[in-house]
Amino acid sequence: MSACSMNTTTWMALVLLLEGMGPMFLPRVWRRMILSMAQLPDRLLHRFDSGLMVAGLVIYYMIAAHRG
């Protein structure tokens, strides 16, 4: 199965799988990362999240454009 033929459910399953790997394999590191992120100013969190959203949209656009 190519990346272009994967449906939304498959992509969501992969995201959840990747998101769950941090707490599963490195719980102490993951907890420290979350605690340190909670201390960041709101403005920095907004910028970081905006960057992630833009990256996600670019990836989605590239896949959709490749699909035809």
C-alpha cells in the first residue's frame, strides 16, 4: 500500500501509534518534556503549535497533490 492510498483512519492510527511510543518506551523522559513544556510562555507554545500545523498542512497538500 502506497502512502497516497492510505485513508484518514490509517493516518490517524499511525499518529496515535507514534504519539504513544514516547510514554511507553521512555516515560521519564516524556514526563520531563511535558513538564518543561508546561513552563513555557503561551506565546512560545502558540508559535510551536502553529509550526506543527503548517507542517501538517504542507504534508497533507503534498500527498493530496501527488494523488492527482
